[in-house]
Amino acid sequence: MVPPLARQPDRCRALLLCCILGAPACALNFGTDPVGAPDAWGDPDAVDAAEAADDLLDAPLDGEAFEDVLDGDVVEEDPYNPFEPIPKVSEDLLTFVRALPIVSDPSTFSTPGTTRRSNWVGLLDHILSGEYDEAATEARTLNLELRVVDDSVSGRPFIVLWDASRAEGIYVFDPFPVNPLIIEVPYPMSDSGTLDEGVEILRQVPGWVLAVAGATRCTMTTTVSCDGTTLSCSSSPASFRISDVAHSTALVFHLVHRFLDDRDSSAITLQLQGQADATGARVIISDGTALQDVSSISVLLRNSLSDALRPGFPSYADSVRSCNAPADVGTFTSDCNATNVQGRWTNGSLDPCNTPASAPTDRFLALELDSAMRASEVFDAVAAALATLFE
């Protein structure tokens, strides 16, 4: 009897081709890549592989080669791994990221010098360009850890970069991004739940990059000369500390923000923070300014988030405020992140430490969330609201 596969010569040829050329060729032929090959694979040779595929499929498949396919002689080859030589693990992405170090010990904290900053830029460029050999080499040079995490929840791979010795942060990259969303978690320890929410938003929107501070904001006693004061680390208003990533331009966290922001002019940054507003506002959203504009991106998100919350959490839906909505003036207490250095940079200030942005660009959002909005039951609604910004 003729084996069933033998009655499908075109499919047989395609299977043989997959074994020879690897997974990208299969994605090109069968459409299994959800984002689109070849660019999403970070493989500049994938187009050549596809052209070679056409030639091979046109060529006759002799009986010996056909038998090799049936006998499994060819399929024993290792599958194509676009991330080599980055080590790979399979785990829940949130569990993996939660286990990474976020320090409060001043002895483990340092600011990068000129050479290290330059090397960081090179590393980021390699990762985002799909140059994973170079990225692995640069990470070792900087004494950083680099892994590919096959997320058991979403079924997608993520590239995770972190520093275990200098508190420079944790950075998670979606190598097949759908939306240019940069998610930042500046206070993962004091603002509990923001790390979990950041990971879930990255999965669901889906986003581009998640950036998490590597140290608590009060780790260092050294202060910066940037605008503004805070009660976060003292009982009376004091200058921001150098370890406060949202108010310090000297850190890798801000360097990564600048690099990503400059790399894609369509990117939107979402910064997740906690708050305990005395008026009962559950969410206070700003575009990095306190300027009132009914067309501001923060007003759009306020409306979308209220709509997303209303079916399951109607009382929450009526407690979302925007710093930029004239109707919300006087209904909350917040500085609207007007001194946030990432917000200032994205909004066009070339000296974000000391110079406010003159106008918003609608590319920065700060979400100040109360404890109820940092709970898993509302993550779906937040992600759904954010996704509307990219429709």
C-alpha cells in the first residue's frame, strides 16, 4: 500500500524543505508566523531562503529523498532557533521576572559611565535588530544576563535582559511586536502590583518592551538637582534621590527610555505607578503635563478605560480621572507627573531634569493606580482600554 504521505507529493516536498531550511521557511510557506516573515524573525536571509524554496519545490523529488522523509532521516536535525546563542527557558514570564533582583542595598547600586552607556546602546540596537550573536557577546561584556523565555501563559517568546550586580533594571522585549507600546514600571516594590500589571499588558495589548527599575527609589541618599520634591523617602518634602528612576536622567532606565523613544517616533510610553488619592479617584491619568486639552491622549484613555471597566466594575468606571480633562479639574490630587523626566523627554524637553515640556506630544501616559486597580481582576480591562489607542 502506498503511504498516505506519498499521495501528497507537494506536501511532501514542503516538509522536506522545512527540514532543510528550518522554521522560517515553514512559516513563509504555511503562514505560521503570526506577525509576518521574514522581518519578524530578525533573519535577513529569510527572503533568500524563500526564493530557494521555490526552486526546490519545482525540482523533482526522487524516491530516495522521499523515503528519507518517511524514515525520519532528515527531520532529526535540530529545529531552527532564531535566538541562538541566547539560552532559552520555558516558564511563566511573570514568575520568571518576579524572581529577578530588585535591590535596596546602596552597595549594589551604581550609575553608568560614558563607555558603559555606549555599550548599552549597542546592546539594545543588537537586540532590536535581531542580531542575537552580537547581543549575547555584548551582554557578557557588560556582565548582564540574557535569556529567551518561552512564556507558558501566552505561548510566545520574550527576550529578558537584566543586571544582577549594578541594579540597572530588568528589560523584557517582545521580538515579534504588534503595537509600539513601551511599558515602564519605575516603582515595582513600593507600588505593589504594577510589575504584574506591566507583564499582563505586555502580553495582552501586545506591547513592545517592558522596563522595570532595578532598585527602589530610596536606595540611595544622594539627591539630584532635577525639578520637584517628594515625600516618598522622608517625612517632609525633599529632593528626588538619584535612585528614583522617574526623576533621574543618570540611570540606564532613562537611557533605555530615550533609546526606544527615539527609535520609533510612533511609540507610546505607558508608566504604571501607585497612588492613594484622598478624593477616591482610582486612576489618575496624565500625558506628562497638567495642560487641559479634551483631545489629549490621556482623556482618550480615561474614556476607554471607563468603558472597559463599566460592565464588570461600574463603581471603578466612575472613578477614572484625567489631568488633562477640564471636567476633572478639582476632583483629584496629583502633580500629574509634570516633573517626570521620561515624560518630559518624550514631550520634547531636551533638558528633562530642569525644563518642562512646552506641550504634550500624545506619546506619554502616566497611570497612577490605587490598590484596587493594581489587582489581577482588572488587568484585562486596562489592557483592553490601552489596545484601543492603537486601533
